[in-house]
Amino acid sequence: MRKARGAWLVAGGAVGVCLSFVALLVVGTYSAAAGMLGGANGKGGAVALAKGAVPAAYQGLVQQWGNLCPAINPALLAAQLYQESGWNPTIVSPANARGIAQFIPGTWATHGIDGDGDGDRDVWDPKDAIPSAASYDCELAGYVKDVPGDPTNNMLAAYNAGAYRVIRSGGVPRISETQNYVRIIRSLEKSFARPVGRVDPSKQAAGAIYYAQQKLGTPYLWGGTGTAAQGGRFDCSGLTQAAYESVGITLPRVANDQYNAGPHPGRDELLPGDLVFFSDDLTNSRAIRHVGIYVGGGYMIDAPRTGAVIRFDRIDTPDYFGATRVTKDGAAALPTHLSR
């Protein structure tokens, strides 16, 4: 739920406002479609982390150790850590994998390092576990450095299936679990990297906006996902989830996980259909507490709070966190096993 952050759109002007927004959405949709004819994202240069994508407590570690060797980068390391633990340094998996980097005891005994130089190797301490994850990646990259193909993909495959299988296969082995792991991490990597060029428009944006438009005026419901039993009511992330589900993209239920469903355009690069996020902590995407669907002109459609209805709201407020351009691959890569 998000605190009230601005004036209501009064009933007297509702008809004119809605007609203006319909026109705006048509223009925005055509603009997005035209943008698809443009060039691809910019390439090259050092990889920087997207604003707030990594919690502030770990950002320096990820930025530093993500540059340990050429096969990894900070966004890739962040993607691995998020996929493994959701940034939870105390999590234990059913397989007894431990901590923020999810090392099993045997692997930690062999590959854990004293990242902070305090004289011990503590799997529960992110200052040891994050450097150890980077070090282990680089060690695996060294094992498969002569294998044909993309060095990072081969490293990730070795992480999942073992270096011997990658060497024997001459690249990523034809094991569905391994191929999926490589695809997932490379997709998540894009959501943690700060874009270095224009982010391609979402092909599903117009459909998601259309769905949300049909819900204007619907009363808010905490925990609402639009079911018949809930009277078709939504909360903020329930609305965005349903809007993208209507165009074949499955988003997580929670707003702070929806942030990782694709790359992050800047404020001056927003297009209709982008998800826009709000938080009291602008350094940590895990603290996001509200989400809406951008429609253009500085406005979004959102389900604001208890007692309100789904409506148009301005996005330019002090708690504006950032935006995500949802992609099908990005959404599909998000982990579903993490506890919140």
C-alpha cells in the first residue's frame, strides 16, 4: 500500500480528463510501436548497477567483486545472488545451501574465502559470501576458458552442471536445467544493469494499459488480485500483475519483485506500459511499496490505497523510485522459491 501523495482527480473534470488520457494513450502506443523500429541498446563500457537494484548494504561489495574477472560483471553477480537468496543472508534451502550466496557446506569448505580479511570465512557473512561467489565464478571461468562459445555462458553452465560437462560438450551442454539456468541468469542480469542506451519498447504495453483502463473506478482492496470472490478488486501489484497476465506475461505477486522483470529506463525515457515504482528508501528495491502502470504525460494508472479507487495519479513525487520495462524473458526469469 502507498501513502496518499497528491490531490484526487475531482469528479467534475473526470470526463474531460479521461478523454485526454485516451488520446494520450493512443499517441503513446503509436510512439512505442515506432520506437521498435529504432536501433538496439547501446553496447560497450563498464557495467554499472541500476539505481537501487542491489540493496545499499551490498551494493559496494557487488560492484567491487563483480569486476573480479572478465567472465563476470556486477549485474551478473547481482542476478546470481538475487536468484539464489533474494538478498536474504540467513536463508537455508532444503538442500542445506546457506546464506546470501547459497553455498552448501562442502563447496564452502573448498571455495569460501575471507573476503573482508577479518581472519575467518563465515558463510553467513555477506562480506565473505559475496566475494566467495565472485571468486568461485572466476575459478570456474578459468576451468572452461578454452571452451568455444560465450565465456560467461560457459562459466554459468559450469556453475550448474560442472566444468567437466562443459568441456566435454564443447560449450553449454544440452541439459535443459543447465540451459534454463544460463538463460535465467542472463535475463536477470539485464534487470540489474544500468542501461547504456535506449531500452527497447515493450510489445505488450498497449494491451496491459488497455486492461488497466477497464478497471478505472474500481475500489481498492488490500491483497486484491481481481478474483470474483474479491468483487474484481485489486491492490497495486495485483492490478499490474493482472494487466500483464492479460497479455501473456506472468509477473510476481509482490511489487518489489516486479521491479526485476526487465531493464530500467530513466525518467526521461519512460514509455506507456512501463511499471513505475515508489519507495520510502530510494537506495533499495526490496523496500518498494507501490507500483503503477505508466500511461504518459507524467501519469500512471494505479490502485492507490484503502478507501480509494483505481485512478490516474502523477508519478513525479519525492517517493518515485524508478521504472521497469517489462519483458517476457525478464518476467519468466524471476525466482518463485524465495520467502518474503
